[in-house]
Amino acid sequence: MSVPKLTARLVRVRSAAIEANVRCLAERAGGAAVCAVVKADGYGHGAVTAARAALAGGASWLGVATIPEALEAAEAAESVGSDAPVLVLSEVAPTLVADASLRCGEQVRFTVSSTAGIEALAAAPGPVRAVHLKVDTGMHRMGVLPSELDAATSALRAAGDRLSLEGVWTHLAVADVPNDSFTAEQLARFDSAVARLRANGLSPLLVHVANSAGLLAHPDSHRDLIRAGIAIYGVPPAPELADIVPLQPALELVSRITALRTVAPGESVSYGRRWWADEPTRIATVAIGYADGIRRDSGSAGVEVLVRGRRCPIVGTVTMDQLMVALAPPVAEEAAVGDEVVLIGRQGPEHITATEIAERLGTIAYEIVTSISARVPRVSV
């Protein structure tokens, strides 16, 4: 990608970091294949850039959540000469299955997680479908319950040649907690379900469980395929898992100073007058706001940015297109309109991570990176 003109807000994505992370995670996975999850626009990094980089790093599958994402991922794979399968991780609604099946080639694999979903896909036009059956082992979001497994098996058999059971999988609810006993319970339920499928004459080629957290914290969850999401972008799935393997953050979020002013003691800044100056304070206005994905309460939460290599706090309420930062000496004397401001990334000796911001805001790093809006251009560097 070329660097866009006329923008004061920008996401820089290091493709080489995504490649390196995938190689690192593949080594951690042993002999299991890696499915690089590029849903939600590549977790905010840009789906096409992420898919190409992940494939270059050794991923052999791509994972998405929606049919438009599947089409985009398949096209990205084709652009680099890859026929990597694309797994749609959510069951397509029965009313949309026919159109989805017509739009997607055989490269796209569908997840089925209910008897109704199996029957709808079997009746849909389009090519014979390789499907992955999702089993609910305790997440209780989507998936066939163990008590529904026999009905699902019957529906798959009734589909005849229309559907081929390529995989069976489940999702872990607390994989980011290294020693939580519920993960072992889920694995036992899943192994029992797979055994029942095989006893009933269904032999999936691929059995998969581990997401990024499972890959890092639960080696016993590694099966034939690893669904690696947040970790391929260099973001640990939980702060406690940050040092298990050396991940490289792939994303930098930057903006620029558009105005400078000195606020007198007793004066307030921004909507609601929630921040007041105790002393003469140099305030920088930065061209990025909540419409770009910066949380409106970042100032009260203690979120900082980097200006000239120094940490500076966001002050007052973040507005739709702009936020304000308090500059302390010596940055107050040195800063100039046009200076780059780093919201996520490194500048000089300092580094602000999505994990740090998430902890201050009481959320998770996933939300921080996926909340960066589409109006912030992404460039691959």
C-alpha cells in the first residue's frame, strides 16, 4: 500500500511481524496446521494484509466470521498464489445459506452448529460442501450440544453426497487462564463427542480446539489445527500469557498535533469540563477521536500517548474527531504543530501497547485493536 495523502491519522502494519509471529506460533503448535484468523478486518490490521502475511509465514488455513470476509480472504489467498481453505467460523443463518453457497467456491468451508444449519446447507445450491461441525462443550454460544450429537449425525448422513464432514471443533471459554480446571472439562467433553462421531461412522479429517490462548497456555488442547487469532498480530490473548513466546506487535496507531495552547490554572478542557488545570498547562490537540476508535473516557482512565518520545496523558473528554493531551516539560517547550503522536506503538525509548490501554480501560486488547475505525487508513510497512 502507498502512504495515503491528506490524513492526520494512520495505522501502520508491519507485515514482517505477522509473518514472524505465525512462524513462532507454528513452532509452538508442533505438527499442527495453523489457521490464521483474519476476521474483523484482520483484528483491525487490514484483512488482506494480514492474510497475505500469515500465508507467507506458513499458515495453511484462514479463518473468518462472515461470508463477505470469506470472499475477501479467498481473494487475498489467490492473489499470492495460494489455495488455502477459508473456514467460516460462524454458522450461516438458514435464510442466507442458499445465496452464500452460490457465492462461495469450494475453497470456503462452512461451519455447521445445529441440525437446522446442516439441513439448510445440504439443501442449498452450489458445490459439494466440506463442513466443520462445531460442538458446544461449555462456551454456550454456538454449537451442537452433546445431547444433540446423534441428531446432528443423522442429519449429516441424510445429506448424502451434498456435505462432507471435514472437521469437528469446539471453542474454549477460559483458555487464557493457564490452570483453570474448566478447560480440562471441556477437552474431556470434546474427546467424548469426537469418539461418538467416529463410533457412528463419521471420521473427520481435522479435529481442532486451540485458539491463541489454548496454543500458548494449554498444550493438551493442540490437535490437528490451531486457530490463531490475536497472537498472530503480536498481541497476547491475556497479560499473563505475554512472555510464553516472543511475539512482535504488528500495529502502530499514530496521529498528529494540530494545535497548541496554554491553559491557565482553573480553566477546563473539553466537553463536560471534566478536567481542570492546576497550573499553567500546555495542551496539544491531536487529530483523532472516538469516531476513530479512541474510547471517549480515555482521559479519565489514565490513557497516555507518546509525544517526542515522552509519555503524555490524555486530558478531558475525547471528542469525535480530536483529543487533547497535557504536555509536561521539556515536551511542552519542544512540541510543534505537525508532530507525530503515537497512540499504540513505539517512539524513542517508550512503547505503548494495546494491552496497556486495555488494562487502563478495563477491557481486553482485542477490543482496542478491532475498534480502530475504517476511516483510519491502514498502510503496510
